[in-house]
Amino acid sequence: MGEYAGLTPKFLQSVGGKRVLVRSDLNVPLKDGAITDDGRIRASVPTIRALAEAGARVVVTAHLGRPDGAPDAKYSLAPVATRLGELLDAPVAFATDTVGPSAQETVGGLADGQVALLENVRFDAGETAKDDAARGAFADELAALADVFVSDGFGVVHRKQASVYDVAQRLPHAMGGLVAAEIDVLRRLTETPERPYVVVLGGSKVSDKLGVIDNLLGKADKLLIGGGMVFTFLKAQGREVGSSLLEEDQVPTVLGYLERAQQSGVEIVLPTDVVVADSFGDEASARVVAADEIPADALGLDIGPASGAAFAEEIRPARTVFWNGPMGVFEQPAFAEGTRAVAQALTELRDTGALTVVGGGDSAAAVRALGFDEDAFGHISTGGGASLEYLEGKELPGITVLED
């Protein structure tokens, strides 16, 4: 992978008085119009602040949700503009469209050091268009609002979209601090991991992680498997999984991974006990059963306490840990303890010098929802999908386009 221009002192000295378009990742969860987790906004602040303090006229563009290429009030970034202003301790002007009259007027009214946020970039169909010309036409309009482009939305760098990829082809560009930090961590995970290297994978579907498992079988020392995806592994071993989540079509692939791991000396660790219930919901009656004794009518919703303790023991001697995907349905207290055990084990490595990486998405949400101090982890990624694709060995369009 090549070298990328970043927010060097020389770059920051060059942006005074210029309009700098920053692609941030502000895709936060909302409930009744209120932000329920502002982690991505907080992660975006350092780059925006650095540019503003350098005297740039900062124009932030971002998406929220999937509005299908047309304005939709429930996906408006207006609440995000308010929160961003609070975190910057400075007003953030908000444009009520993406590249139209409001955007042009808002950007035109900026003074040096001021910040504006454009409305949800996915309100324009050109943002996610598969057609290069349609996407490029929208990128032209975005680029016309700025003199320089800074890519700082790590959660979208695996997407070939107008505000991620095409704008970078039209303006002088640099990699933002957040993206630079993410890429640095991912390089350490894939190129020079300090050993023992333990990977913890969870989440609902094994199909979401196939490429990662395939690539990491040649790099990691141990793979700890939990979450809904574990039942496909248990089924591959010939075990009963009841009514638990199962991807039957992936059983042969998983069986192949188990065989490859044995041949290559990589240990795949599966839970020995599981928390099950008869149904999914807040009223579910949870009980612990052995992983090879799941009743035919039971639904597995978390790894069990013995497995949580065993996973923690596997993590403690590690020098590098990558964790992506919760161990169970952490949103419900009865099924959160497996995820809590993994998170707690990672925090205990804080003072050992080990690299601990929480791979974005639901894992990052779980860390915050369960009340852990984010500073207790070496790195919490803002982009689960982008992290996984990098670890699969795929090219990320939003990164390669920045190469100088």
C-alpha cells in the first residue's frame, strides 16, 4: 500500500482561508429524533477542529441511514449539527440541502475557522449511483463547494461513492486523522502483529465474516467464535443447535475452515456452554446448557459463563487482539454477559502494552452500552464493514484514491 498525504503541519498551514470539504462518518443511531450514541461524532471532532483552528472554512459532508436517494426527514443530519456544535464548542451552520441553494449560501457565508454541515449526502441519488457519470455529476457539484478535500469517514472508505471516491479525484486531497489512525491499526493487525495474536469473532451471521476467517487463518494464532455465527460451527461438528440462528448453506465452508485450522496450527475455540431461551424477547426465560446439549426447541442467544471465562483466559496472554461482533444479544441483560466477559478481558490488557482493537459496528456499540471506559481499549474502530474488508485483504476504494 502506498503513502498518503495527511494532516501534516505543512498541509494545515496551507488551508487557511480555503474551503475544505471533509467527508466524515456521522452515521449515528437516532431514536425519536434524539442521538442515542454519539461515538462517531466525537471521533470526527479532532480533524474538524484541527482544520478550523488552522483557519480553514470547513464544510462537512456525511450520511445518515439509507434514505434511498431522496430527502427524508427522519434521516436529517440536523440533530447531528447541534451535537457537533456542542462538541466543538462553536456554532455549526447547517445547510438544509446537499449542493443546492442552502448549501451554496451556507458555505459562502463561512468565515475563516468556521464550520458548516451539509444535509445528508444520500438525499441525492448521485451519491450512491452505480453509473459513473451520474455519480461524477454529483461529485462535480460537491467539489464546486470547496478548494480542498479531506477524507475522514473511515466507515465509508470501502464504498465507491461520490463523496468518498469521486470528489477525491477532483480536488487536492488528504487523509484525515481518523482514517490515518484506523489504517495504521489495521496495518499492524495484518502486517506485523505481535504474538500471541487472538481474534474474537461474533455477530449474527458467519457469512458476514467468511472472508475475514479465510484470511486470518494464515495470520492469527487463535480464533474465538461466539455470537449467532457459532451455531453454524457447532452444526458443522454434527451438534444439535435447536432453533438457533443457522446458515445451513455455510456448513460445508465452515467445516473446511475447521479442517484448515487444524492443519495450519491455528486454534479455533468454540463455546462449551450456551445461554438459551424458548423464545426471543424481554420476557424470555434464560438458562445455561452445554454446547453439545442444546434442546431441539431452544434458541441460543449468548455464550455461557464457562465459555466467557474461557475466552477471557485465552485473551489474557495475547499481545494483539482484534474483536468484531458481540457474543450474544447484548441489548438484553440476560444475554449480555458473554460480550461483557470479552470486553472486560480486553480492558485488563490496557497496561500490558498489548494492542486491543474493537472492530466497530455492534462491538463498539456494545462497549458503550455496557458502560466500559472507551480509553481502556487500544482502539475502537468507527467502521466495522471497512475494517472487515481490509482484514479480508480487499482494496478500499476510498483509500486507494488518496494514494499519491
